[in-house]
Amino acid sequence: MSVEIHPLASVAPEAQLGTNITIGPFAVIEPDVEIGDGSTIYSHATLLNGSRIGQDCSIFPGAVIGAVPQDLKFKGEQTFAIIGDRTVIRECATVNRGTDATGRAIIGKDCLIMAYCHVAHDCSVGDHVVMSNVSQLAGHVTIGNWVILGGLAKIIQFCSVGDHAMIGADCKVTKDVAPYALIGREPAKVEGVNKIGLRRRGFSNQAIDAIQELYSAVFFSGMNTSDGMEEYERLHEHVLPEVEKCISFIRSSQKGIIR
């Protein structure tokens, strides 16, 4: 096992490199960078100080990881941009470092971050997330596991997107998105449950039907959010864990929920 560094790459001697790594021509690796075993850094990719790259990752040409936050409050503190194992960062995507608010921006494992996406300071992106081309996260956004963002989707600062949600292309998200929800149109609204995604991931028909029933009460009955949840709980003595997860997420929302 070896490290293959193209002679035209700029790799700081202090950078910590694992085994079986390939670094292409004109890639730039600054001193305070760590790259896990089996990762490939393609030509013209840039890993700036504070970048932490997991194992078996692929960083494509033009991507920039670890640039300082686009936040006027940032004063040069040591922070990080962390990329999980087996995640792919495609062409010209950008992942900024954190600020002293959290100390890091993080993308989880097995994610696909397509071309020209942006993950801003202090974001937390879960595992198995797909960000389609040019989708954008403002600062302090939280994205759950198995979320899919359509092309050109935009999430404003401090929003949270629950697990297994799917956000359609070109949507602007200004409030929190409940788990399992399917979001579309402009202005963005709940169009239903992400049933196809849930079936692909092994959710039972019982669980999917229960989520659908909850969201029918919360989003489509004409009741407000709190009354819809209370009505569902009144009618169901035993609530499935998947439904309880939705109720807990909605009740803990700080920005309000897209309906």
C-alpha cells in the first residue's frame, strides 16, 4: 500500500496521509489536513487547513474543502470541515469550516455531494445524503440521514430537515422539514410522504400507512399543527416509533414546520 502523489501536486509535508491514497496534478493539500486510507483527491481539488477527510472518499476537480466561513463573526479560530467515510464530493462543490459556535461543519458517511453544491459553516449533514447539483445549505443547517435534495434546492440558515425527507428541485426551504416528508412547489409545501424512498429502505407498509395517517391529520385536515397531532394521539393509544419520531421532531422545532 502506498501514497501516489503526482509531481505537480502541492502537498504540505505536515499533512497526515493514510495509505493507498492518490493525489492528482495541481491538487493543493495544506499542512493541517488529514486524509483517510483509500481516498482519491483529483486534479485541482483544494483541501485547506482544518480539512478532515475519511476513508475511501473521492474529492473531484475544483472542489474546495475547509475554506474559512463566509461569516463576518469569524475571527480565525481553529475549526474543521469533516467529511465522512466513502463520501463523494463532486466538481466545484464547497464545504466551509465551522465557527466557534460549533467548531465544525460535518458531512456524514456514504454521501453524494454533486457539482457546485455548497455546505456552509456549522452545518451538520447526516449519512447517506444526496445533494443534487447546485443545492445550497446556509450556515447552521442540520440535514438528517437519507435525505435527498433536488437540484438547486436552497435551505436557509438554522433550518433542520428530518430523516428520509425528499426536497424537490429548486425549492426554497425557510422552515424545518418533518421526517419522511415530500416537499415541492414554490413556496415550498408538504406534498405527502416520501413513500418510494421509504419502501426502498425497507420500511413496512404498516409504518408508511401510519406516517401517512399522521401527516393527513397534521398537514391536510384543516387543523393547525398542534391540534392535528393531538387528534392523532387521541385516536391512537399506541403510536409506532416512526410516528413518535415525527411528533417529537415537530414539537421540538424552533423555526416552525413547513406545512
